[in-house]
Amino acid sequence: MATVEQPDPLLKEDNAGDGNDGVRRRDFLDIAAVSFGVVGVGAVAFPLVNQMAPPADVMALASIEVDLTNIAEGQAIKASWRKQPVFIRNLTQAEIDEANAVDVSGLRDKESLAERTKEGKANWLVTMGVCTHLGCVPTGVVTGENKGDYNGYFCPCHGSHYDTAGRIRKGPAPTNLVVPEFEFLDDSTIRIG
Amino acid sequence: MSFAWAKPYEPKTQLGHWIDQRLPLPRMIYGAVGGGYPVPRNLNYAWNFGVLAGVFLMIQIVTGIVLAMWYNSGIETAFASTEHIMRDVNAGWFLRYAHANGASFFFIVVYIHIFRGLFYGSYKAPRELVWMLGLVVYLLMMATAFMGYVLPWGQMSYWGAQVITGFFSAFPVVGEPLRVWLLGGYAPDQAALTRFFSLHYLMPFVIAGVVILKTWALHIPGSSNPTGVDVKTEKDTLPFHPFYTAKDGWFVLAFLMVYVAVTFFLPNALGHPDNYIEANPLATPAHIVPEWYFWPFYAILRAFTVDFILPAKLWGVLAMFASILLLFFLPWLDRSPVRSGHYRPLFKVFFMIFIADIILLGICGVMPAEQPWVFLSQIGTLYYFAHFLIILPLISKLEKPLPLPDSISKSVLHGEEAESAPYGLAKA
């Protein structure tokens, strides 16, 4: 590290005189050396830190394709994306109407069903199966499971109730079930991620 | 301890005082590698390799810890996880190559460091324990390097483990049970791989502990120097900081340039291609060779081909262990009162022959076990032991050393009193 030094009266370059602003050559050298060192340390530190990020094989699994043909109306499946469950639900017309009948301005996390689905594909509700409270997996995908007070999903850990659009209606969860980035490749296939 | 003229530590700030009264760590650092540690002023570049060895120990520990975050020590997954590091982990190729080549460069540095000690008589009184602790570090390094080489579970890993643990089966009666105990089985398998990974992680920290003891022991008499003459006055020394921090600093950077050049451009030059084939317990590679830093010892091991009272295999194993253990007795085998080979004309000649002998053994170690290499390794092994047990004791008796300089500063400045004052002081 650079050390603070007293000027040496015998060294001409240390004498702040004739228009010199008191900055010694040594100061410049110190700053230059330390800067060089910081850059070098940074260049080595980056790969050591960055190696902890997800490796290429994990990133390669960052998108999945799901075939929707076998999901009948009113049914739902769980897919696995990035080692997390994704709920894919084929909403009935009744469930769509139920979701659209809700006044959005009264919700904790104000989103309409249309905002949470793709245009013209309002029956396909794709959400993460991860409760936004503390990360449990809500029930309601499998027939016969508790769907909560709002006929959507229910998180058994701390009692969060989600409606047919996967929006939080009651309980501790702060936000609606997250809709991952997804797109329709054709009418019966989606790609998540 | 240090010389009487060593600058005492003076905290510059209130906080410095406060800490110094409670935990005098900055004081210790100042006295060990700072302005408070006087070092002979005439050290040449052979003296730079101790610090460099410490740098490589740190490089190995840091890269090793991050590799262990990805490596998997299951026999079904070890090889694949190594490839996973190489292909998928961010900069994993860099981390593994840095670690593998770091091991080689660590040995290069340590070998230069050892030969420095051999030539300049660094092992002589009062530094015998520094020398011995260094040999302990060397032995630990060999064990660590061997076990690390097994971890990728390639063909050389597997058969290296088979051969090295096979050494122990040479001992009569206890040999085979000992080998089975070491491996946790009858051949290298899951138990062996898991324990090697565990110990490979542990041992560098043991090495670091011994290095601390070694540094402590070194700082009692202080460093030796190329003349071998003891430090007498303040004129003979310079404070470690800034003089040797600067010299070591630039040299570390220069040496690391060579290391990263090899790591980036010749990453597999020092390795064996067979280790990119996954371990197969049913097929042995054509000829098994250890990494380059073990070649001379491998030659000594294979030099014994005739049963004489004991089986040849046992002679080889005993000779290999003896070749290193012998070095512990070196301070008492070389009786010459003159430390530095620089003033020992006879010693100088035989030292060069000794270096040539080590190189010969190294070549024999990498060659297949057939003529003429077997014969040459026998000659080389014979000479190796003769050098320490016969030649060194003899020349210390016969040789007439050159006159030594009166002092370090006299040797540096040819007695010109006016110039011998430390820089920036007397102009008289």
C-alpha cells in the first residue's frame, strides 16, 4: 500500500517551489501503482466471485416447452421450470367470468386476468407454483385439493388464498402468483423462460 | 527477536495505539515483514522464492476452495463433475487450469528454493530447524499433490493411486493390511476417493501452519545471505519494507506472468493426456508415470531390480523414502564451517554434478522401465546417496575454502567506507 511520506529536503522533486502546486512525482507514482493493483486484483477477483453464479448447464435448462393438448378445460398441471413448480391451468368460462367480475382497484396487487394471460388465450393461466409469502407450493392443481375461499389456489403454510386468476385475495402473501415469461409457440405448445 | 537496530513499531494514529495495546497484530506484521525486520542487504534473486512459495500456497488454497464448490467426490460423478467445471461453470476452465498448473509452479518454486538452500548452506547452524520444517512442508506438498491428482478420477488418477498405495504393500507382514487400511478396500474405490478429497482439502491448511512455524524459526536468526557471513552491524542490513517488499513484489508479478502464460496457452503441457480418460479399474494405461515433480523419486523406486536379502520392491520403497529422509540429516553430514558454496571450490563442482544427477534421475523417471534407463537410474541413485553420505563429508574435510569477506557490507562495497552507509543517510 502507499505510505504517506515526509518530503525529503535533499530531493529536488520533493521541493514545492517555482509554480509547483505541492503535488510530488511520488504522489502520482503511488496513485498509479495502487490503481494498477486494484485493477489487477479486480480482474482476478471477478472470476472467483462469478464462478458461484449458475453454470451453463443450469442456464441451458432455463427454458422448457410444455404441450397443452392433454390439459382439458378445468384441469391444471404442474410443470417443473428451474427446479420450481409452474401451474398451468386451463380455465373454464365460469372461472374466467369469476375473475373478470372482481373490481381490480380493491385488490392487494392490482392486476386483471387479461394482464396475467396472453391475448386471445385468456383461458391459459400460467403461474409459478410458489406462494409469494414464503415460497411454499399452494394446493389446488390436483382435483380434490383445497382451492381456498376464492376457488383458485390455497397455500397451506400460512393460509394465503388465491383466486381463479392466481391473485392474492386473503392471507399473508404480498403479491399475486408470479406469471413467468412465456410464449405460445403454436396453439398447443408454450415455451416458459 | 531481531537485531538491536531494528526499528521499533510506533503506531501513527490514536486508533493504532488503541489496537496495539489490545491486539498487537500490526506490531507483529511490522516486525515480521515490515520496516522492523532487518534483512541482509546483499540477497540475490535466489532469495525471492520463499515469498513466492507462499504466494503459490495461497493461489492453490483459493482456487481449490472454489473448485470444491463444484467438484463431486463420488466415483460415478467425479470425472463428470471435473468436466462440468471445465465446460459449464463460469470461468471453470480457468479455475481448474490455474489449480493444476499452480501445483506444478508451486513445485518449480519450491525446488529452486531447496536448491538455493543446498548451495548456500542455508541448512547449517543456526537454521537447522528452518530446513527441517521446510522438508516437512515438502513432504506434505507431495502427499497433497498426489491426492489431488487422484480426484478427477481419470486413468492416471486411478492407477497412480493403485501404484502409490502399492508401495506400502512392499513392507513385510504389515504391508498388505496397511494398504487395505489406507484405501478402505482392496483397490482404489469410493472409500479411497472420498478420504483423498477430505485430506486434500485439509493438508494445505496444515502446510500453512508449518509455514508459519518455519517463518517464526527463520526470523530468530534472520535470513542467511549469499556470502554466508553473519550479519554484524546495521550496515549489513536493510529494512524488509520497503526494500524487500518492492523486490519481492515485482518478482512475484514477473513470475506470475510466466505462470498465467502457461495456464492460458499451454494448460495441459505439464499434464498427462490419459487423465482425460475416465478411470477404468479393468484396464491399465500402457505405462504409468507420475507428474514431473515426482520423476526423480520414481526413478529411485524403480532402480532396484535384484532381490538381496530383502525383495527388490522393498529396497526401492525404502530407498525412495530414504532419499528424502536423508535430507533431514544434511546439517550434520556437511561439516564444512563455510555456509556459502560461493567460497567452496570443490563443493561447487560436486554441486553441479549433483544437479546433473537429479536431472538424469528425472529423465529416467519418465522413461519406460527398460535399458538403458534402468541402468542409468541405478547409477543415478547410487550417486545420489554417495553425494550425501560420502562426498559431502569428505570434501568438508579436504577442501580449502576461499577467504571469506569481513562483513556483508564489505563484500558489497569493497570496503569503501563512505559508500557503505544505508541509502539516504551519510554523505560523508
